[in-house]
Amino acid sequence: MDLPLPAVTPETAPYWDGARDGKLLLQRCLACRAVRFYPRRTCPACWSPDVEWIEASGRGRIASFTVIHRPPAPAFAGRVPYVVALIDLDEGPRMMANVVGDRALEVAIDDAVEVIFEARGAVALPQFQRSAR
Ligand SMILES: [Zn+2]
């Protein structure tokens, strides 16, 4: 069974296009400069619809995490145990992703992580791995 794919919408298409090119793109409000994730039509800080896309550093720190031992759907049976984390990006927004790679299961709060891109069907999913920082 295949893993589920994200639903690409007009608001999120630049994000997924960037991920396919190996770039983590975030929206930045042109009115108040707030950087946000997830992609959306209006700024959650000031409600401006004026936005630009910026390339994030791909670096952040673990704010919280959990280790999934019981697959939430049959498609995930081959992936357990795996880590779901909240990551505070250096640019400010918090995003949820998996922590993957060597020693992923040893992850701890405040660990430094960096983005990698997991190919899945026609898309690439931003995921994170622990870094030495
Ligand atoms: Zn704003």
C-alpha cells in the first residue's frame, strides 16, 4: 500500500514545486514581514493578502516530538517506529515533519535539525534529519 500524498492546492503549489527542486519555501507577508507556515492566502498576523515566497535555510530545532509505534494506517506499517516532530525553523515558523535518518529515534528536544526531501510519487516531502550543530 502506498503512503498518502499531499493535496496540492493553488495556495500550496509553490511550496510543493520548491520541495521538488530541493528548496524549503516559506511565505513572507509583504505588509508586516511575518514569515509563516503553512502556506495560506492571508497573513495570520495582519490579514494582508500580499505575499512573497522566500527560501528557508532548512535549519531548525526540535520543539517537541513523539515516536509512533503503532501505524495510523496500513500504509505506515513498514515505517514504524518513526518520529513525528514539531520543528521551530530558524526563520520563525513551526512545522510538523518526520525526523529521519541515522539516530532519528534518539532525537531530543532542542536538537538541531536540517531539512531533506523525501521523494514520494510526483512530490517531495520536506523531512528533517539531526545535524551536528
Ligand atoms: Zn502580515
